[in-house]
Amino acid sequence: MNNQKTKILIADDEPDILEFLKYNLKSEGFEVFTAENGKEAVKAAVDENPDMIILDISMPVMDGFEACRIMRNTDSIRDKMIVFLTARDEDYSQIIGFEAGADDYISKPIRPRVFISRIKALMRRTVKNGMKKGPVIAGVEIDREKYLVFKNGKPYAFPRKEFELLSLLFSKPGKVFTREDIMNNVWGKEIVVGDRTIDVHIRKIREKIGDTIIRTIKGVGYKFDY
């Protein structure tokens, strides 16, 4: 990757930290933009279209969690890599961050060499994966590496069979999958499941991402509608 073409936005309300991070990133050839609160970060992200967004959690006007949620619901920036800065061993913040839509987190205190190495690794992962979560269809994205489903930017952790069933329907939007197709692809030909099992899994999926996306074709099966 050519770092000179890589744009990073950093949001933190502490000027010393902003300057410290900006200096280290610019020294590695990154183009850096800064914001001092979540509201400024959202605006800067839309205006500058960065490749990565680094958000502190505790900021005035709008905190990092809320800024992240807004970004995940903004079409032009929803697929950007978002990383939170968190205090070491602050498990609660990390969990809330992932629920808000963060891709990863970096713990404070920040050591320059470790920080730069982590940023480069995250950017390599983004390039390798291309679109991190794949295509967006009817507001739904599927991240097969993290086993997460995103609806309008909000992440949902699905049990394995629900995830596989949704992934199957999502793989060919508009195609009607028969109950036999679903049984064979999700449960396998060796395992016999009743229609009720499939129906229950469909109901649970609908409860999470809405009941209009998966359409029932009576007497046949289901399809992902869009």
C-alpha cells in the first residue's frame, strides 16, 4: 500500500494526544485529519472520505460511540475502518464499541511503534479483504470473517445456523430457495430437520433484521427480497 494515498481521521479532545498521533502518522507518510469531538469527526469523515477513522470514546458534544453509530448509518462512509482508542483492560467500552460498529480498538497508553504497526496491520487487512463486509443489499451486510450481520450499520451476532441460513439467501437475492435447498445447504443431507425448524430460524432472523427482507413463497420456500 502507498501510505501517501492513505487518509486517516483522528478524533480526540486532548490536543496533546491529537498532535502526538498526527505527528507519528505523518512521519510514516499518511495523510492525517483531526477533530476534537464526535460531531466534528462525523463532518470531517463525510468531507474528507478517509480510509480509516480513529475515535476516542470520551469526547465533548458527541462521544465516540454515538459518532460511530452515525457513521455506520451514513452511506458514504459506512464501510470505513473505524478504530476506538480505549483505556487498557476497559472491557465494557470495548464491547460497547463493537456493538456501535467499530472494527477494532487500540489500548491506551499509546506507544508510537506499536501504534504505527497496528495501524499498518489494520490497513493491510482492509486492502486484503477489499470490502470488509461485502456488498450491501437492502441495508444488510454480512461479515463472514467475524460471523456478524449488519443491518443499517448495526451489528448482530447470529447463532451459526441462523447465520448460514441468512448467508445462503443473501448469496442470491431474488432467488427462491426451496426448503430442500435450505436443508441440504444449511443442515446437510445426512441430517433430517422438519419444516418447523426452518420456520423457527427464519422467524428469529426476521426478529433481528426486520420481517420484510425475507419473503415466504408459500408451498416452496424463501427468498431474500430487495
